Amino acid sequence: MNAATYNFAYLDEQTKRMIRRAILKALAIPGYQVPFAAREMPMPYGWGTGGVQVTAAVIGPGDVLKVIDQGADDTTNAVSIRAFFRKVAGVATTTHTAEATVIQTRHRIPEYPLKEGQILVYQVPIPEPLRFLEPRETETRVMHGLEDYGLMHVKLYEDIAHHGRIATAYAYPVKVAGRYVMDPSPIPKFDNPKMTMSPALQLFGAGREKRIYAVPPYTEVKSLDFEDHPFEVQTFNEPCALCGARNVYLDEVVLDDRGGRMFVCSDTDNCESRRTGTGAQS
Amino acid sequence: MYVAVKGGEAAIDNAHRLLADRRRGDRSLPAISEAQIAEQLSLAVDRVMAEASLYDPGLAALAIRQARGDMIEAIFILRAYRTTLPRFGISRPLDSRAMRIERRVSATYKDLPGGQLLGPTFDYTHRLLDPTLSGDPEVPEPSRRDGGVGGLARVSDILDGESLIEMEADEGAEPGDITRMPQEFPLSRAERLQSLARGDEGFLLALAYSTQRGYGRTHPFVGEIRIGLATVEIDIPELGFSVAIGEVRVTECQMVNQFKGSAERPPQFTRGYGLVFGQSERKAMAMSLCDRALRAAEYGEEITAPAQDEEFVISHCDNVEATGFVEHLKLPHYVDFQAELGLVRRLRAAWQERGVVSEAEEGDAPIGEAAQ
């Protein structure tokens, strides 16, 4: 077998149609998890098969694809997924956020603001925000149906009672368009504010769990909180050690075994563009 | 650092070259062929076909070779190929009564029409390492009876004749297809059986074992295990009749389980069913025990054990899903870990401050991010 025997973007057209239908339903009910018949992909479950299927269903020959993992274009799995689409779809790829029409991501939202016409595809491991409070799918579906989110509020309240603050640093639950509580995928809560009223289309694919959900452009996405404990994001005291950026998410890089460390941009493309002066990056 | 530096692509290429080298091993030894794997490691091939839900010994052998003998990896490779194939139609139900039998044993009857046929079994071999197998010793031809064995009545049919066992009714409805439809709990029994048939042999074995040790006991008897070749027939709409398109080797296990009766129904045995591609008695038996345990709700039995819990069993029996998600933990997670680091540092700072300042102070003092 060689790649030439596969359809454009790997999936056959019937499968793409099935996925597109799921996406349309997801867009009609923002934040609602639509079951779909996820296919086996030639990469392991848990490694972005949901995101890959969503990307394969929406990408066209004229698209420009960017793939990031942990904010970086060069992490091994991002390299692998980008190479996959280069091979099976022959699409142009880029590392620049502004140039991309489709961005597949794991665990980050790019720092550079997204614009209309762009699609951000999130890889999702566990789509159910209530899963660790209630392991049964039959139960959580009823809870969503009844908009019964008391359990989640109790959990957040217990955090405050135990720790003095909400002890969730990533995959911080959000409420979409005032109705469904949604898992934003394991992005740091630093990225949550980028989701609300975004001009870009945000699609979420969970392959192993066989769910697709979506946030249409210009939709309100609110991080859950309490009046006396408002939602807050992580802040960093130092700027990026490489490009000097502030108000961006930083990775801590351990330099030696004597406590030496530096903080650098998680979004490697944004950092590089700032240093080389290429592209209008934030 | 294996990330955050340019060159991931070259590293991946080199890793794959090394993998190819290790797969080939010592070049002075002859390479093994898929035909050798299919012929001489046929039970491995059977397992890969069963759990990949694709009956093709040649491709399964290729997958095993490609995976260096890692069975779950081979299953994964074959499934990823299967998913690209179109579905032409649905076969007629396999008629296991008409199977060309190679092995058939019943634990519920001493003798029965057609007799007990041991077939190519490990049972009663003494598990002593056999050094005479080394090299390529002469192997005598097996003794065969003339004409083969087919059309043997099943034990369940014998019990059926007396209405001693519950009947399975063919509703005539198109069965679900777990590879084409979103799975939604509770599943139909057909969907559940499909999931079990491709479920991990080890996982189902352990669950089946747990039912024998009291976690959801079902009082099982092996009504019958039969292994052989069954004809696959498919209806051709243009022709108006069914056509045989080939034969598949399958293992079928009919478990006869504890009886139930009520005001409406006279006491009857119940059944658990297992059907697996190839010769895989262990898997078929484990599957039939799990099937019966999962029917607890149908019989109004109390659900107390893991093996009776449909969401638990079906959501976790797929080894391709399980291995992917377990192994994804080796992917970089440093963004989330950074978020946790910051949180733990902040919580520790708050904890220390509370201890130093005063006992009365609440834990809500405004403390900066520890990551600052």
C-alpha cells in the first residue's frame, strides 16, 4: 500500500460526511458533545485521533495547516501529524499562526490572536467535564440534559474550602453560550479567556471517546467561578528569557541540577517571530 | 531535550530506521516470511484477526512481522487498515450447525450425536519444553477420518428440543455496527457481542475468571465448544438469493448458565455466547462468560461486580484504545505540568504563610503566583 491509494486527507468521503454532520450538529448546539463513529486512524488513540479526524473532514486542498503540541510546532507528535497531512492531503503547512487556515492543537491556544475564517481544532482526551465527578456516561448525559451542574460547583467550592482557591490549573471547565458546561481540553486556564467571542471557529475532537463538540465564532465562553472567587489566570513575573514577551504563557526550562531555570515562551513560533522580526506577532 | 529544539523530524526518521534495523535483527539469519508466520504461528495470526475484526491471515501475518511480534501493535495496524475498507453489505448469520468441524467438545454430556472431537488441542499435552522441536524435524501426517465432519447438532439445539434453555429469537432487524455507528449506552446485545469479540483476550479472561471467583457468579457449564470452518453467505439484491463468498475459521462457545424461572416463565437454563475468528478457545469461553454476566439486568439480577457492569466492561475492553491512552502519557505534557507546578508552589506558599503568621488567618490571603 502507498499513500496514493488513500482518499484525499485519508478518510473516505462517506466518513467525512458523517463527521461533518456531527460538526454541524455541534455548531448548532454549542458545547454539546455529539457522539460520532470515530474511525481507527493510523496513529494511536490518545495521540490526537479525534483532532486528526476533524481536521481531515474540514481541510481542503487550498488550506494551510499548522499543527502544535504544547504550543510548539516542533514537538514530536506535532511533527508527526503535520507530516501525515502533508503526505495524505498534500496541503501546504506553516508554523505561522497568522498564515494558517486550519490549526490543530494539543494543550494550547496560540498567543497571536485568531481571526475570522480560521479553524482551531483541539485534540481532546476526555471530553466529559463531569467525568471525574461521575464516571458513568449514562449519568453525565442526563446531568447535561437537565443542566444539572451542581456537582461541578460543589467540587469547585470544596477546592476553595480545602485550598483557599480553585485548584484546577488546566482543563478548567467553561460554560458555553450560557448552557453547556464544556471541557476546553487540557489547555492551561491561562488560555481560557482566548476562547470567548473568538472570531475563529473552534472545533473539538475526541477520537477514543467518540465525541465532537464546537464553539462557533463570537460565542460566549465563561470559565466557571464564584462572585467572591472570580476566575483568574496564571501570571508570570519575568518576561520570556528569549524574546522578552510578557503576558504570554511560559515554560520552565531546567538548566542544571542546582536549581537553575529559565522561563521561555511556550508558543515557539510567536517567540521566534518576535526575535527575528518576521510576521506581525504579538 | 527531545522537544523545543528544531530537528524533531530528523529524530523521528532516525528512530524509524533503527526500528527497521531491530525488526530485521541479525542479517546472517534468513528473514521470516508472512507465509511462515501464517502457517507456523497461526494462533497468533488468529488472535490478531479476531481483535482487529478482519479475516485475512496473510495481512495479519504481515502485521505481526511489522510489529516485531507485539500483538497489540499488530492488531492496531490491521485495524487501521480495516477502517479504510468499504462495507459492501451484511452477511447472513453464520450457520454454526453446518460448520465443518475440527474440534467439538461438550462438558454437559458424556456422549452426544457426532461424538466428542478433540481436534488440534494443547489439552492433555504435558507442558514440558520439547528440545526435539529444534531445527526442522520430520512431522508425521495427521490421521484423518474420511469425509470430514459437518452438520452436527449443537448442544443448545438438543436442550432447545425440551425447552430447557432460553430461545434466541431472530428479530430480523439489521444489527448495529460498532465500527460505523456511535456507541451509546446501554448497547444492544448484538453491539455488546461485537465489542466483546474484538475485546482484549487478557482483559476478558480476567473478568471471566472474576465471575468464577464470586464477583458476579453465573454457574456456567460448557454446553459446547466447536471450532471449524463456517461458510459466509451474502444476499445479492440483484440476484434475489444468497451466494457463498468463502469460509472462515471460527471458535464458538455456548455456555449453559444458571436457570431462572418466574410466574410467567418455567425454569430454564440461560446462555452466554462467544464467537471468535480463528482457533481461540480461551477467548471464546471468556467472551461467553462475560456475555452472560453482562445480561444480569435482563434477568433482574443484582449488579454488584465489575464483569456485570456494561459501561465498565465495554468501555475498557478494547486494547487498541487502552494502549493508546495509557501510552499517550509519554507525550509531552509540560504545559499542563507547568500549570500544576505553579499551583502547588502557590498553595505551599499560602500554607507556609498561614503557619507563620497566625493560626486564625484564613487561607484566602492574596498571594502571588508561585511561578513568578
